[in-house]
Amino acid sequence: MQKIRVEHLTKVFGPHPEQALRLLDAGKSNADIRKTGHAVGIADVSFDVEEGELLVIMGLSGSGKSTLLRCLNLLNVPSRGSIFVDGEDVTRHGREQLLDFRRRKISMVFQHFALFPHRSVADNAAYGLEVQGVAPDERRARAVEALELVGLKGWEDARPNQLSGGMQQRVGLARALAVKSDILLMDEAFSALDPLIRRDMQQELASLQRRMKKTIVFITHDLDEALQIGDRIVLMKDGRVVQIGTPEEILNHPADAYVERFVENVDMSRVLTANTVMGRAREVAHPQDGPRTVLRKMTEGSDTSMLVVERDHTLLGSVTLDALDAAVSEGRKDIVALIQRDAPTLDPDTPLTDIINLMAEWPYRLPVVDDQHKLLGVVTRPRVINALAQSRATVAEPAERSANA
Amino acid sequence: MTFMIPKLPLAHSIDVMLDWLTTHISFITKAFSHGISVLIDGMVHGLLWLPPWLLIAAVALLAWRAAGWRVALGSLVGLLLLWNLRLWSATVETFTLVLISTLIAVAVGLPLGIAAALSKRTARVVMPILDFMQTMPAFVYLIPAIPFFGLGAVSASVATVIFATPPTIRLTVLGIRQVPKDLIEAADAFGSTRRQKLFKVQLPMAVPTIMAGVNQTVMLSLSMVVIAAMIGAGGLGGEVWRAIQRLEPGKGFEAGIAIVILAMILDRITQRIGRDPSARESGQ
């Protein structure tokens, strides 16, 4: 179901917005309009957000993404256009309706946290409830609940300045979650955090999102982040929408040279997953096989270990060449005792970065299994290297072509 | 060289206006004056009725709670010295005058400061008036104060309020305006009304700055006490004034030192009130 629909939204800043709008309609460029003392924040932006979707608005600084986000809760009053939330045009709301909309429907997380330094962590988290007029006991309980959700149990009475950046942003998130609004606006929410903490927060947001199913509009200038967390991405440039699509669509079919340039620098190891790089496991052993049979299969495949699966493809583990050799010389007849059952396995969704880390510790091929532990395929070193090389080639190629044209 | 244009009758017109005001509204100001003088007298008598050692102990305790043991010890020694110099009742009179002037100044200045911080139009009216109030020599206020409020402590406190209110107004404006933009956005984004934004975010965050303004107001009030003694305000200023007239430098210094001691105690204590306790812990 559609939660938010933005139609032809335009925001210009300056003393005489009507004049700037006329120039915009006449097809003048942003630079021309700037000469008149006006600035174009966003121009004719339309998109929609499904209920429960995480939509990323992405662009460089000055692309209008923050202006757009601030239009959604009317911190910026749009110069033209409509914003429908649950079918109601919020740009037509009066003062009371607007307060109610901000209090109950939509909440916001800020880039530099914007916590109130004179309030405790719990009082920060309870701010939205306080302005709604919720009684002190209840708002404390709900703030504590929200803080627990973001992993800050026990910090209720600390001051924001006693917390690290990552923890402060968790408070910011708790403050937004405590009001239980349907819509969450996140303005570069993780950009001020250092990279490791940023990845933690991204994962945490993803897991929160699986549980709570909020409608989230997330702003970032970091394409890796956008690809990582976004269900769909709106790419912006100079206040206009350049492309809207799923991460795959944007990677594989960039709308124009601008998007291509962006996509060129993507860290593919974070976009590709086990699913996309795995190959078929051509040779596998079965628990009924004898050591000699497995050894023969292995020499054909020139490998030093082999996966063992049941007839229904359930993965049991792997056997190594050394163990088989020893078994043959001891004259043993079956391999069940030789199976290593603690070998690492991959999900289809495991990103390539994690696979590469695993490969550093585990010298053999990595099996990919589904949630019933059935073998889907294997990931080998050559396949990983190949996938990385190819992804570079496919995104670099069109860029070169357009450069030649 | 002489001007061809005759001198503008500025002084005359001000006199005429003040005369008119005196005859038509002095009954209000006189009533106000009576109220304030009852308040001042009551407070002076009340404080003098208490034994000095009790009051000294109370001030030292307050200083200790607000600003630590050093300030407390300083206050204790300083006030004992004043008592010993037989300047106790003059000190109490001056303190009362400063306290009441400061209270009036804050009662007037804080709402004006808030109004000027929230509305550009109000700021455009208020700011030039503040410049006028601060740069006009303080003596000048004393002259018209007498016909409106009569000789004595009330005229002195009115002149003091005019002279000492601007820092409270200015720093209230500054304190509210310097609240970071994203905190204002956060307050708005969660649906705060203007009143909620003011009382839950802007004012609490402006408190340290506003208190710096109040501290300045206290200091300026104290600096007015000597001047105000010229219209019969009494107190430590009166002692200084008498020493000047009788050419007694020793007595003058005694009273002067007493003013300095009182100033330091008031300064140290008001500086610490309103400061964020967590900021003090981390040594900021």
C-alpha cells in the first residue's frame, strides 16, 4: 500500500519565490536563477513510498536531498506541489493538524544527533511524548522501552555528552521510535559515525526494520550505504530526480552518465552476495561412499577436500584429502567418521566482503546452503576473483563508451 | 564662529515634556515609589533585625553550596571585616538596593529579551533603546527621577534599573539565538508548539548565558550605588559620598573596600548559579 506520494514538489529559497518559480517554468537553469538571489532547493520531484519500505534518497551535497526530506515533515514549506500521506495532502494542513501530524505520524533522526544537552538520555527519548502531553510515568516507561530496543538499557539517566557518537545516535533513534510513528525520516543519520560503527548501525537498522516494518525515508550521500540498506533508491542531482529504482536496477541500468559515474566507484564486494558468485557443486561425496571412491572423485576434480551431502542434498560437512589417505592406508571402509561437521557455510545473502574474510581463514571451497541446510552451490576463490573482475568490467565499460561518444 | 540657525530648543522641550509628565502622572509614580520604599525599608529592617553573625553564616553557606569552599571562606572573612569596620548596616542597605534593582531588572529584562529574540521586529525597536540606555551617563537619569519618585532609595533604584537592565536583555537574546539550529529543528519535527519550544528547549539551553547577563546586571547595579548616593540612597555609597564631602580619604577607602568585597561575593555566587552541573564536573 502506498504510504507517501510526492507530486511535483518544488522548493525555492529567496525573497520572491513566485518570481523564481516563473523562471523555473521558463526552463532557466539553477545557475541563472541563483543570479536573481534565489536558490532552487528541489524542482518538480515526484515519487512514492510504499508502506514498510525503506526508501533511500541519495545524492551529493547540494543535490537537494535534505531540502526534500525537510519538506516531508514541513520543516521546509514547499513552494509548489503536494505531499500525500495516507491519502491526505499534508501541505494543506492548518497549524493544529500539522502539529498532530508531526507528533503522531512522522518522526526524524538527525545527522548530528540533535540531542538536548540539558536533558537526560531518557528525557531526550521521551521528548516527543512530552510534547504530546503523555503523563510522566507512561512516557518514562515508553522511553525506556525504546532505549532498550536500540541497546541502551541502563543509560537512561546519563547525559548525552557522556555517550559516544554511536550511542548518541541510538538515543536519536530511540527518540524517534518512542512516539511509535509510522514514518521515520533519517537525515544522513549514520554519516557522522566512523565506518565500523556505521556498519553496526546499518545492520541494526535492518534488523529493527524487519521487526517493526516502519516506512523509512533515509538520506545519504554514500552509495554503498544506499545499496546496502535501500529497498529502492531515489538518485538526485541539482534538485531533480535522476533515477528511481532498486539497487540492482541502478547498478545494472544506470539512467545516464551521471548515475554511471556514481556506480563506477561502488565497492562491489558489498553489493555482490554468495547467491550471485556461487557455482554448481559438480562433484560431491555421499556418506555411503567408501574412501577410495571419494579419492577417485577428488583426483578428477583436483581438489584437496570434498563436501559430503545426503541424497536429498542436505549438507553433512566435508572430508579432506589427508584424512581419506590415512583411512585408505588403515583399510577403513566408510567415511562417516571422517566428516568434519563444523565447516563454515554461507547464506545466499552473505555479502562478498564477509566471504573474503572467511576465505582467509578457511582454505577450502565454501558451501552455500538454504535455511533447511540443503546445498545450493559452492563459492571458490577463482569464482570470487572472477566476479569482482567482471563487475568492474561491466560498470566500467558503458562509462568508457559514453566518454568516447 | 557662530551658526546662522538659532539653537534648537532641545533642552527646553525635554523640560516641558518632563514637567507635563510630572504634573500628570507623578501620582502614579509616587504611589509606586511608596510601594517600593516600603519594600526596601522592610527588607533592610528585616535583615538588620537578624544578628550579623547569622546572616554571615548564611551567606557563607550559600557560597559554599553554589561556588565551593574557597568562595565561602572569602565571603566569611570579607563580611566579618565589614562588620568589624562598623559598616554592617550600610552594607545591608546597599545589598538590599542591589537585590531589589536586580529583581526588577530581571523581571523587566527577561521577557523583553525573549520577545526580542523571537521577533526581529521587536529586536529592531529594543536594541537602539538599549544602546541609548547604556551610553547615556547614569547621572542624567537621576535628575528626572527625583520629581517622579522623590529623593532617596526609590529614585536610586529606578535609575539603577534603567542603567543595569540592558545586559540581561542582550544576553537573553544572545542565549536564545545561539541555540543550535538542529535542536530547534528537532523540537519542531516532534511537533512542539512555540511555547513548548521556548520552555523545553530554548530557555533551558540559554540559562548559562542569561545568568552571565544577570551577573553583569548585578555588577552594574552595584556600580550605581555610589552615584545614587548623591540623591540620598544611603548605604555604602552614602559613606563614600560623605567621605568625599568631608575630605576624609581613610573613611572613603574603608567604604570603597567594603563595596569591592560585596561586589566580589555577589559576582562569584551569581556566576556559578545556573551553570550546568555536569559541565562543572568535567571542568568546562
